[in-house]
Amino acid sequence: MSNQHTTRFSLIALAVAGLGLAAAPAQAVDWGGYFRAGPQSTKKDASRACYGLNGPGLKYRLGNECDIYGEFALSQALKTENGAEYKAVLMTNFGRGGIDVDGSSLNDKMGMNQMYVEGKGMDFAPNTTFWAGKRWYGRADVHIVDTFFVDMTGVGAGATTIPVGTNGTKAGIAYFRADQDSTAAGAAVQPGHRINLEMYDIPVNPDGKLRVLGTATKGNFTGGKDGYGLTLQHDQKNITPLGNGTNTVWLQYAQGSTGLNANFGDMTKTSAKKGYRLVESFTWQKGVFGGQALALWQEDKDVGGVKVTSMSVGGRASYGITQNFKMVAEAGYSQKKPDGGSTAKLAKFTLAPTISAGPAFSSRPELRLYVTTAKWNGAAATDGGVPSTGAFAGKTTGTSYGVQVETWF
């Protein structure tokens, strides 16, 4: 049996086992997840095309996702006689890089996002949550660009919701280990250790809370390097006049083998590699008018002094025409400039009449009929984030259209 078929069989077996637990009357099993899928084409007679620059926050996703993707979670809660509470989480995922290939394609990928247990209500630390396993951890994103600016995901263990003082401030500590034995420069995962320390929910102003997150990494192989990072995240609620919206600001720094997102970076990089990022994101809902906006600036300085500066600004707005029908539009502009090189530039716009579970910006499921158009320059084509071969060879504009469902549950 091939590795792919073995993986599928294992995941199916786990899912069936989880569903079996759901049938037992004494168990409390919850089911949740997310997926997106749908057909797409272009007026260039290409089967599909998406438009963005390579890098975090540089691709606006509405009507601009050339894949099928889903993640599906089972969680089971248990409360003991002494008052302690435990929860086991199992999440699988499915991905297909193209939306226009059949189910037998080797392009299909299945995996395990999360598999961990957490416990709280212990007699020696009643307010602290302890956990171990593989999990998403401490993530914070901007939905319209599908980017987690903080993402400590990995295999590890830790404690969170640790009370600090009496003003609601909490702390967390987590250790992660990467064991993959690929030591090639630039590998996605290399052997190493990572410590994440944070304090969060720090009340710094009315309806505003601060998160302070520190990261340390160390490569655990010949040539592996150290790294450090710091993230400041401020969340502000009840911003008027746009319907008491919410605003998040990230200020981030990383050097060496630490990534800007507080995870592992390239474990071979010395302290000469540095990254800086400032992100501002605002989300609102006023009546039937809702949306989300983003402004981003990032500078990456590699070993040898090579510097790349990126910026992005854009937003998505929705307007509920009826309870279950809304118009959604998204516009974004991104650029990326390497020292001594040409600036890659891309602008993108999408209009999407949408059937929705409700009129709000965040209401899901959404069934979208969309048209996306984009314009870019030659440097953007070289960057690799836009189509540049086949029907798009030598082109600097593109228009795509299709139907997509997106839902979370």
C-alpha cells in the first residue's frame, strides 16, 4: 500500500473512531471545522489563476484562492469527580492545490493539524490550563489576507491562562521541538528548540488590552543558530462610529533563527538576519454594513545586508441587501522592493454577489459568484505570485471568475 493510501486509511480510521465515541451516550464530542471549494476559470482560457505577491499579507483572498481546502476537528471533553476538566482535540485536513483536478490526483494532500490534550481546574493551579501534543497555539490573523501574524503552532507542551495580579492579566509559557532532520538552508522545518513566553490581556486603556510575546529559538544541528523575537499586540474594542468596531495593531521584531510570527525561522541564519513588521487591522459591523481593512509594512534584512521592503493596504466590505443576500467587494494593493532591484507591484479588485447565512460580514456559510481582476508589473511576474506562463506569458493583467463556498462551523 502506498504512503498516501496508508495516510488516508489512518485518518479515516481516526475519524471513524471519533465518530464512534460520539455515539456513546457518556461522551461529549464536538464537531467543527472550516472549508472552501468551487470552480474557477479566466478570460485568458486558463483553467484558473490567482494574483498576489509572495510574502505574508500580500495576497487578498476573496475570489483569489486557487485551491480546495478543509480542516475538520473532533474534540471530547471530560470532567472528573474532583473537578478537573480535560479536552482531547483531533483535527485532520485536506488540501488540493488546484480546483480543476479530479479526486484521484496525486495533488491531493491529507494531514493532521492538531492532536493534543489540555487540562484545567487542577487542585494545585485551578486557573491554569496545561497542554501537550501537536496544536495551533496563540494564533492571531487577518482573515482577508489569510495570514497569521502570530502563529506558534507546533509540537510541544505548556501552560496558559496563568493569573498575573488582580487586573485580569494572564501569562503563558510553551516549549516546542522540531525533529525533522533536513538541515538544508531554507528548509521549512529543521531540528531545533523553541520557547515562547507571553503576558496578555494586560489592561492598558479603556477597552484596550496589550499582549507581549517573546520567542527564543536554537538550531539543534551542526550549523544551527540562535534567534530571538518580540511581538507587541494591542487589541481595542468598541471603536465608534463604525458600529463599535475592533482594531488590532502588531509591532514585531525577529532576528537569527526566529520567525517574525514567533515560530521557527530558517535555523541556519545568524543574528545578521533581522525582520521588522507593523500591521494595522480594523474590523467593523454597523447595521448591514461590515468589513475588514489592513495596512502592513515589513522589512527583511538577510545575512549579507540584502534588504527587502514590503507594504500592503486594502480591505473587504459587505452590504446586506436582504437577510440572506449581500454584495461583497474587496480591493488591495501590494508591493515588494529588494535593494538594488525593481519594485514588484500588484493591484487586485473583486466583486462578489453572495448568498449568506446572514447579512453580517462574518456570517457563514457564503456562496459567492465572483469576478476578480488584477494588474501587475514585470517585477511582480518575476516574484512568482502571479501567472506568467501559458496564456499569461508576457501579460500584466488578468481576470478570473467563478463560484466559491466558504464556511466555518
